[in-house]
Amino acid sequence: MWRFAGISPPAVNIVCLVANESDQSLMLQLCRRNHWGVVFPESRAESERALHELKPQIMLFDRDLAGQDWREFVAGFAAATSGVC
């Protein structure tokens, strides 16, 4: 799922947890234009796996997906990384 067959990995990897297809499309266009890697996990568990496997430089989350505890959701990911925004 995270392999880059025959090419070097992108300089910037982004994990983007958003539910809206138009948001995903916008991010995909932006990432393609800048030659960045992007994955769109469908759950918190997939996001955690991507965090550990890809070691992304950027993580984007739609706070509506995390519900009222979105601050804890983001804090948990921030605590598990070193330097991811």
C-alpha cells in the first residue's frame, strides 16, 4: 500500500484523513503538482499505521471525523511522532 515501485520515495509524505471527496481531490491535485506522496486512510487505525510506516512530514485531519474529542485525537498523534505537523 505504501510502496513506490521503480521510483524514489517523495521528499514529502502526507497522511490526510478527510471524509469529503472534494477535499481528497483537492489534496491529490496539490500533491501531484508538487510531487508529494499522499495517502488517504479511512480510519484512525489506518492513520496510525501510516504514521509509523511512512513517517510523514505532514498529517491533516478533518476534526469532524474525530468528533468532540478532536483535540485528544490530534494530541495522540502528535505525541507518537517527532516533528510531524
